[in-house]
Amino acid sequence: MQPLYFYQSFVKLHSKWALFFLVHLFHGFALIIEGNYKVDAILIEVPPILDGELDDPCWKDLRVVEGFRQRRPNQGMDATEKTEVKLCRDENTLFIGVRCFDSQPEKIRASVMQRDATVRGDDYFFILIDPFNRGRDGYYFRTNANGAKGEALVSSTMGRPNMDWDTIWEVRSKRDNFGWTAEFAIPFRSIPFDDSSDNWMIDFGRWFSRGQERSKWVNYSRNGQWFTLEETGVLTGLSGLDSGRGIDFKPYLSAQWLSEDSQEEDTYETGFDLFYRLAPSLTATFTYNTDFAEAEVDQQRVNLSRFPLFYPEKRDFFLEGSDQFSFGGMERSPLAFHSRTIGLSEDGSKIQVTAGAKLTGRLGPLGIGLLGMGLDEFEELDSDQAIVGRFTYDLFEESKVGTVFTHGDPQSNLNNHLAGVDLHLRSSDWWKGQSISWHSFYMATSDENKSSDDVFGSHFSLPNYPFKAGGHWLRTGEDFEPGLGFVRRRGGQSVGLSFTYFFEQAESEWVEDLSVSMDYDRYELLDGHLDSEDLEWDVLGVKTLEGDYFGFAVEFEREILREPFEIIDDLVVPVGEYRGIDFEVEFSSSSDRILSGEIELAYGDYFGGSSTRAELELSWRPSRFLRFDFEIDSTLAKLPLDEFEVLSGSFGLRVTPTTQLSFNAITQYDNQSEIIGINCRARYIIKSGSDLFLVLNKGYQREDNNDRSFRTFKTEAVTKLGWTFQF
């Protein structure tokens, strides 16, 4: 008995010590984990020389941020190639040094030199910053081994970064025998921040093109977006930041020569944008004689549907702070505010913007977006004012409630008003690490030409892996008319549901995953009668480890026309009910290759007849200085009354001798308008925030249907110099 007693006592005693040891061990691990995801921005006296080399004294003895893990293809595993990050700052600027190791440096992919150009085929590194510690929206800075700059706005409601946003910052990169390095310099005056806190949320990510591998420092889970901010590390040591007086003055000079319809005109303009930071997180903007000559041209498209096409905003003035005006989580329709209605007529002609003011930013949990613009007379349009207001208030950890109002209709002489409220509930960890997002909104309009009407709806998404799902319900009144917004379809209600499931192929040597998905949409008129119905079944999707994709889909369609529909000139589809089945095949190659592209082929029923559709996109990058893009879209339809062919295409050229100098040209054509449009744009970035643009636009139109010759109907040449003075 005695030996047993001593044995039991021994076990109890050592169990207590073992428990004590385990508790402290886990506590130590927790501290280690917490410390690994927290980094201090060390205050330095002498900033680094921005040359891409990490040999400056300030980089020595700094803590190394490492331990990147894969998001794809093998979630949670260590990254194939090691990544190291260091951070420091002075009073004005945040400096970030990056070492991207590569065991085969001669195979580093770096074909992009141009600012904000897509880098899907390159190795690149990016930074995510949330200066408000909200986990909802923030800023994205990216570069590759060439030092190509890319910055964007990111938000929990966006599927991808908004690369149209620009700010003043610098980056340099350099390749060596160990891989490549980069040095970022982000001035504190270039991004709004909460001056009441000395902590920011931050995360880092890397795309390793050769292995089609995505890795991140903190949030490597496939649940949620690749650029999500809900779960990040913490950047400390940010007290006493100096953002200057907060005044940016950007005047411009421009000269334009225009020849159109045998008339020539010379125009010389000057104007300015003035930015004043009222607080580190709130900016007022004033503009006079606003000019958008350097904006990219729209894609030339042929509309084969019953509803208007949507064109995105491309003008810098409206893109700056545009996230503050987003309403209801809607990306295309219905939109309470779509800035393209300001300064552009219904046919796309330019209307002079005389002056305007904008206030965007945050005051604690309150998000603010105010915009007022004055427009000059144009043809039969009187001078007009456009006013927009958008306010949001943060709820819980990731949610918010908001309101919006607009006044004015720049594309008509009618008074128009809109008011709306919305609610966004979101959780990035609502059930076993799954993300969920739910939006609801209500808008009402009042128009002189139409009676008051409204729209309300709700939509949700589960952006997780391996199961993704989403759905919506939307009711739009017949007379709903947002004078400063966009609505594609009205007078009915729609319901939709979609899901995708991925079957991960962990044991395969060439397939990453297989997927199946289904998307159902139904639209009924307000009287309850069906208008259209669509069920798309992606039977099989195959994603390879090399980045190639193959998919096969079947689509079941039903559309009821209650009035004739002119699909193209002189070809009318009669009233009736039309059912059909489409078969679609899609293949896209890995963007890692020098020659990459995508092809889609479809065949099926079409308004009582049949159609064959083909889309081809090719991109050839023979060097980092040169890129060619080719796109063609063809539809051959055979209807009971007639047949037609729609053909549109474009050819693009990008020449980028340095990261500061670029030349872009695009030629577009479609056989319905029989117009050839050519846009050439040269840009020289003198310094960050100061640019010289040279733009040439040419328009050609076919003389006669039986003649192959084209006549020049428009030539436009523009020179514009803009310079930023900071105080």
C-alpha cells in the first residue's frame, strides 16, 4: 500500500507542476503569437536613401517581420520562398523595407513598369494599411521587382482594390542574387489617419508568380477577400506624426486643338484643384475650371440587350474619396450616385465643370462625403448644380448604418431629388471562422417629369472557401429616376441565389481544385407577371496549379417581350415568349506566361433562332518595356426574320521605358457604328503628384456601306501639365 500511496502522491504533485508548466507554456506561446503580429515603427533621425537597397544604417537592428503563410495553393503552410519586412519612420514618412527571397532569381517575373498596370503575371509584394483600426476600409500599396507603383482603396464591400485612386508616395526596387528588395516611402500627409491613436492595422502579402502562390503575414485564410482588412497585425509607435499644414495646391495648364466636322478650334485652359486637410482624417477639396482631358477613353461596346450599358468612372477628381459615396453595397444598379452623370451628356459629350467643392473623410465613427459641382451650359442644357451627401456611422465591430441624398439632374433641365438609408451588417468570424455580409437599403426619388417612386432591396454574401454563396431581392418602382445615379432596369422585382463549391485536390500534382456552381435570377413585373428568368449551371471548373482554368457551363434562359425590341438597326424582335439553352466553354491561361489570354465560346438558342458567340483576349509581353493587347468579340445570330453579325475589337500597345515615362495606345472598332477610335496617351511623371500628359484622339467613320474607305471626322490633340505644391 505504501509504494502505491507514494506513487499516487508523486503523480498528483507532478500533475500540478505539469499543469502549471502547460499553463505558463501556453501563456508564453500566446505572448509570442501576439508579439509576432505586432511591430513597432521605430523613430529614426536619418531616413534611408530610396534606391531599393536595404544597406542604410536605419535598417540595421530592426525587428524582422517574417513567417508568411500560404493562402493558396496550400492554406496555412509556410510560404515556398521566404519574405522579410522591416519598418521605421521619421516625423513625416513611414518607411517599409522588403526582402523577397527567391532561390532562382533569374526566373523572377517582372514584366510591368507602368503605374497601376495589372501585375497578375508578375511577382509582387503589397501592403495593406488601415489607419482607423476599423477593419472595414483602408489603403493598398504594391510594387514588383521593377519598382512599378500601384496604389488603391480597399474595402470590405469591394471584390478587388480600386486601382483608380492615386496619392503621393515613392517606391524603389532592385534585384540581386538572393531575390529582390524594395523600399517604400509613404508620407503621413498622403493618407488620412486617426490622430487620436498611435496604432494602425497592417498586413503584408506576396504573389509568387512562378508557383502561383499567395502568401500573407497574418490573414492567410481563404474565407473572405485576398485584400481583406478584418484580421491584421498591429503597427505601433505612431504618435506625434507630422502631416504638414495639410494644403496641396495643384494648378494645371492645358492646350487643345480640335478638328471636328470640318471646323477647327484652339483652346487654352487653366484651373486648379486645392486640397485642405481640416483634420488628419478629413479633407476639403476645391476645384476650378476642372479638366479631364487625360482620362482614359471608354471601351467601345455594342449593346444587344434591352437595357442601358454601364460605364465606370475614370476621372481622378471623382475617384478621389469615391469610397465615401458608396451606398447600399451596390456596384452597378441601382446606384444612388454615379459620378459619370456630372460633366458628361447622355451621348458621352463633355460638359464643362466650372467649379466644385468636396468634403470627404471621417470624424471618429462618422463617415462624411459631401460634393457640390457647378456645370456650364451645353447645347439645350441649362447651367446646373449637382449636390450629393453621404453619411455613415459605424456599428459594432464591422457594420455600419448610413444615409444619402442628391439634388440635381445634370443630363436634363429637370429638378430631381433622391434620399435613401442603408444598413450593412458584417462579421468576418460569425461561425467557425466563416465570413458573412448582409446589406439592406431604401431609396426614393422625386422628379418633375415623373411622380415620386422608390426602390428597396437586400442582398447577402458568404465569401468563404470551399463554399461560397450569395443572394438578393430587389424591388424597383416604375418611376424611380435617380438624376445623379444609374438604374438599368425598373418597374419590377428580382430575386437571385448563387453558390459555388470547390473540391480541393490536395494530392494532385497538377490540379489545384475542381468547382461547381449555380446562379439563378428571376425578374417579375410589378403586376406579378414574369419578365425574364435565367439559370446558369457551371457544370465543371478546373483550376490548375500552373494557374490555367477550364470551365464548361449550361445556361437556361426565358425572356418575355411585351413590346417589340430593336436589337440592331432595322432588325426588330417581335413580341413573344422566348426560351433557350446555351452551352459555354471557357479557357484562360496562366498570367505567368509571356503570351497569355482567355477564350470563351458559346452556342445556343436566341430569340427564336440561334447564336454563336466567341470572345478572345490575348496579352503578349515580350519584355518589361513592351506589351501588346488584343481583344475581339463576335456574335453571329440567325433569327426567324433575318440574321446579323456583330463584331467588335481592340488592339492596345503599352511602351514603358521607365517607371516614370509611359505611352499607351488603343485602337477600337465595331461593325455597327463602323467607327474606328484611336486614343494615344503619353505620360511623364516628373515627380509624384506632378505630371505631363500628351493626348491624341482620332475618329474615323466608314463613308458608305459599300465602300471600305474611312473618313476622319474628329482629331483632338491635348497637352496638359499639372504640378503639386505642398504646404
